Amino acid sequence: MKIGADLIIDTLYKQGVTEVFGYPGGTIMPVYDALFRSYERNVPIKHYLCRHEQGAGFAAVGFARSTGKTGVCIATSGPGATNLITALADAKLDSVPVVAITGQVPRPLMGTNAFQEVDVFGLSLASCKHSFQVMDQSELEDTINQAFRIANEGRPGPVLIDIPKDVQMNNVIKQIAVNLPEPQAAATAQDQFETAKSLILNAKKPMFYIGGGVDMAAVSKHLNALLSHTQLPAVTTLKGIGAISSTYPHFMGMLGMHGNGAANLAVQECDLLIALGARFDDRVTGKLSSFAAKAKVLHIDVDNSELNKLRQVELAITCGLETALPAIEHQFSLLDAKDKQQWQGWRDECAQLKQQHQWDYNCPAQGIYAPALLNELSNIMPSSTVITCDVGQHQMWVAQHMKFDDCKNHLSSGGAGTMGFGLPVAIGAKVARPNDQVIAVCGDGSIMMNIQELGTIKRFNLGVKILLVDNAKLGMVKQWQELFFDHRLSETDLSDNPDFVQLASAFNIPGKTISKPSEVSQALKDFIEFDGAYILHVKIDAQDNVWPLVPPGAANQDMIDNKSAENQPTSDIVG
């Protein structure tokens, strides 16, 4: 007879799970005992011991985002479970399929303020797509299967399963199905796609606005075919980077608060905005009432709640992009030359904007210029390289200055903007894709949030590379304090940072520090070619900021750069 913990492992294995990330503790011990015995029971699941539950949660996120599979993390009750919440909230905001399994105190002790008892089920409701608490071992198998279904159907997201310790230990006599309603696919009339085609053909300045939903639906191939048929300009969100081929001549780049100037201005001039798998986030739109004010909007998304939520649109289609994009692409596959020619003036206008707003990699100071560094790295790294980011200035520089041809190769915390994201996500990506280079681009502030995961890299001999961009500041906060708080630099000084290379060496990770532009090319070459984990610590000028920047509450066309910031009073910028 099987106990609940064995059934948990068996069910995970049947779901195709072969790697999990976690940290053991009192109320999850039966599951860890089942993991210990899993190989002798011929259900081999490898467990990666992370050094903090948040690290385990983010490793599961990295595993999922770099593959499209479901990431799995495990933690004990109380602080173990609460430490997962940040990673689960990040996964929910960025629509990442993760299943988290947490232990709970035995059922007779629930509600008594027992040791390490926290209502994680209640806490998780706001940070998960769905949550379960299994109060009978006979419901375990069906609950886990339902969790995987929910995590992946429609708009993906994290699902938490909270399991009391005695439920894990009891014998399972009979399985009871958990009755959840089956998802009802929204019917999409063919005439909606005809209307969409008509909108595009009748527009003089149509623009594609691409979000992360394109990658989640695995339809980048159809998107690029559609772009090839129409030769229309296109922009992406932060999460949409990689969905459009970097060689597509009419790709304008990322738009939004730190978007490419050409992308922001082109969107403001378009007369039809075709939003695919995007959600009109405030970091994209700037002042919402001024965003693409001249444009009609065609919005297609699997999540009906996103349609007409922020921007009222002319045509909203509730449909998975795996259905919609092939249908629209087919409609445009036979587009004649006359139809394509009608947009030539618009293409020329966008090309001129790209020319006027191309990046300048001439270093404004004497030190290493991070945009030029990252652009050079992008040019020499293998095309299959996975880049993960922490959050801050370096994150925006990566989005602006590195090229990607697959969203699964650019892993950045979008909706939550979680510092400490990069290192554990890189661990999950490396576990999932051991034959590809995985580089965590970190800031000196963010890396300290989950620095303990160097221990995970050491233990499992994971060849994660770390490019540490160090300005001895909380750079993005400092930039905003300079611009919007009259240069009152409150608690952003990190000049007492540790020697990061020496710190990494304590975990048997070699590395090097550079501070001169003349050192960059050789250091990057050595970094890429090194076989194994490595840290390249790059010291940059603390005065370098991310440009352009759309001030909070401003329209995207009112973005500022370093020159306009110097010449404009803070009150004018804020206003």
C-alpha cells in the first residue's frame, strides 16, 4: 500500500517531472523521504537543493521560462512557504507555469498556532492563479494533475498545493476525483478574423505591438511569417523581446519607459495598433490617455479580462494566439504587391525614426560603458545563450542593447520587477538546458538579494556565468532620486560592497574584475570561452544612467535623455 508522499512523487513523475527545486523542513519531510527512495522505486526525480526557498521558487521560474515546461518547487510550512510567495507572485504577473508544493502542520494542529503554522493557502490566493489545500490523501493524485492542467491552460500561472504532514504519511486506499469545471474554449467566429484583416488593410500606418503571450502560445514562427508577408513595423514589450527576429528590417525595438526612442515615437504616430498577447502595462503606455492616441486598436488575447481593461479598443478578440495567429497569417500569406506598397511611406517614416534614434556606443566618460559592453557581449555569444537579469539599470541596458531571437533566451522580471531574480533563475535555466550557455547579468545591488545561491551552483557544478555590472549604487533608484527628488540620494550608496570575485572564489567560482575599456574585449572572450561557472565583475561609472526615460505620468513622446535632463528643472520633468 502506498502512502501519500509516495503518491505525490509518482504523480509528479507521471506528469513528466524529472527535476524539482526545494528546501526541506519539518512538515514536508515525508515528501523528502519519498524523494530519497524515488530512484529505488523507479520514479527518478532529481532534487536541486537551493539555499533559500525564494531561490527554489525562482529556479522553478527559470526552468519554466527557458523551456515552456512546468517548473516545480517544494518547501516546508511557515517561513519555508512564505519565502516562496515572492517567486510565485512574480510567476503570476509574468504568466509562468509553476507548481509549488508546501507542507502544512498535521490536520489536528491546524488552527492552533502550532509551530511553523502559517495560512499559506490564504496568503497564496493573491499571488497564485489557483491554490489547493489537500485535506484527504485520496484526493492527492487528482489534485496534482489538476494543478498542472490549471498552471498551463489559457493564460499560464503558478498553482500552490498545501498538504498537511499527516496527509503525506497516511496510506492511500482509494482515489477521489476533484471536480473542477472543465475550461470552456471561447468560440471565435471566422468573421472576427476577417474584420481584423479589413482593419489592417484599411490602415495607413499599422503597427504590431507584441507581448510575451506570443511566446507562451508558441507562435513566434507564425508571427514572423505574418511580418514577412506584410513588412509592417513592429515593437515589443520587455517580455516580447525575442519573439520578432532581430534581423527583421522593420523591428523598431522595445517601447515604453526605457524603450527605444524610435519605437515610442512610431507608436504615437500609428493609426492602427495590433496588440498580440500584450496587456497595456503602465511601463509600456506612459500616460494612458496619450498612448497611441491617433490609433484604432485591434487586441487579441487569451485572457478576456485584459481586453478593454485599460484601453478601449475597436476590435477585441478573446482567443488563444495559437489559433488566432495562424489564421491571420494564412489570410495575409497571399497579400499582393499592391497591398504591400500602400504602406511604403509608413515604412520609410519608421526607417527614418530608426536612423535618427540609433544607439550611440561612444562612451560618454572614461570608464567602461555598460551599453557598449552588453552590445559587444551580444555580438560574440552563441545565439542559443540564455540571458537572465536582475532588476535595475543593467536590466534595461540588456533589453535595449542585446539581440535575441527567442523569448526563452531573455528572462527578465517584468510585472513584479523582482530584485534577486537573475541568479536563481539562471540556475533553473541551466538545469533545464545544460548544453546552452546561461549568463546572469546582475547588478551589485540585486545580486546580494540571493547571493546564497552561489552555493547551489557549487554543489551541482552548474556552469552558470555571472556578469556583474557594478556602479556601487542602487542605480535605478539613484537615477530617479536625481531626476525626481532634487538629487536627494537617500540610501542608495553601496560603496561598501564586498570583493565579489573573492566572495565567488569561496564557492570555487573563479573570476576577474575589470574597470578599463581596454580590458573589455579580452575579458568577454575569456568569459564566454571558460568551461564552467565564472564571474566577470565589471566596474562602471556611477554617473551613467539609462536613457531614454519617460517620466512617470508623461506621454511616451515626452521621453528625456541625459542632455534634456541636465537642462530641465526637476519640477518640469515631474510635471
